[in-house]
Amino acid sequence: MFSQNDEFWVANVPAATVTSAQAIVLQGLGGVTATAAEINAGVDGLTATAVEITNKFDGSSSYKVLASTAIAAAYSILAADSGKKIFMPDCTANCTLTLPAPVAGLNYKVIYMGGAEDAEDWVIKTTATGNAFIGGLEHQDLDGNTIETVYSNGSGHYILTLDKPGAGTIVELLCNGTKWYMWGRSVSATVPAFS
């Protein structure tokens, strides 16, 4: 075992050492119950809330499930949801998803989760014509026999329309500060269209 005078290196903090007694205390922290205020006090400039800290550990910070009632016609994706998977239901009407104002690093993954091919269309758009899409999607026809790639023009396309998406439809987006990189797959009877 350890002697009382042993010291240990702390990962990613080269100048820090802990004694064996401190190491044993650290080992027992699996059930830590510190409040956000207690954690914030220990780290200069940290302003995490208890909800933000809890979400990082329960996994809810990694996804957002939209209810069809919330997106009957339009839904504005929040900058605060960056990094999340956004699960789309069967929509009750054509739905427009509007991306937030561009900030470098914002990223989203929009995934269809309906129980059958959606009867409605998705429209994903940016907030301004100067915030164009760069990239494209692989389109798989629902019969599985046709696969083709559809590209944006990288400068004037800021609207993407997916006609009645089906299972396997995933659109990923990453902002470079002005424009939105896009990639993924559309599964539908109709090829997606940029405009």
C-alpha cells in the first residue's frame, strides 16, 4: 500500500502533487455532492450552474428531443444547444428549422426519429443570405436503389429543403463564424434541394 509520505503526480497538472492520504480521499469522491457554488469557488472564472453540471453527467446535455407540438411550423435552434443531437419527430406540418446567428464552433446534428417516413418536409435555413451552406448530403432513395450526392454552391445557398425525410436522415452542421459546413444523409423518395 502507500506510505503516508508518498506523493503522486496529478494528470495534466505537472506541478501538482498529492500525498497518499489525499489520494485516498480523491479515490472516494465517486459520490461527490458539491454544489455549483462550491465548484465555482474552486476554479477562478467558472460560472457553471448546478443544472449545467448535472446535465454533463446525466447525458441530457448531449441531446434535445423536439415534440411535434413544439415544431408545428417553425423552430429556432438555440446557440445554447450547440453540440447536441436534435431528434426530430414526425412533424404535423412542414417545419422550418432556423439556425442561430453564426458563431465559430456552433455545431448540431439533426436526426429523424419518426416511426415511418415523415408526411411533412423539413426546411433548414440560416439567418441571412451571407451565411451560406458549404458541403452537401448523400441522398438515398427510399427504394434503396439510387444513391447520389447533392451539393450546395458554397455561396448563395442558405436554405435546404428535405422532402418527407425517412429513417436514416441525419444532417450535421458546423459554423466557421460566417458560413455553415454541412454533411450527412437524406433518406427520402425525393432528392433534397438547396436554394
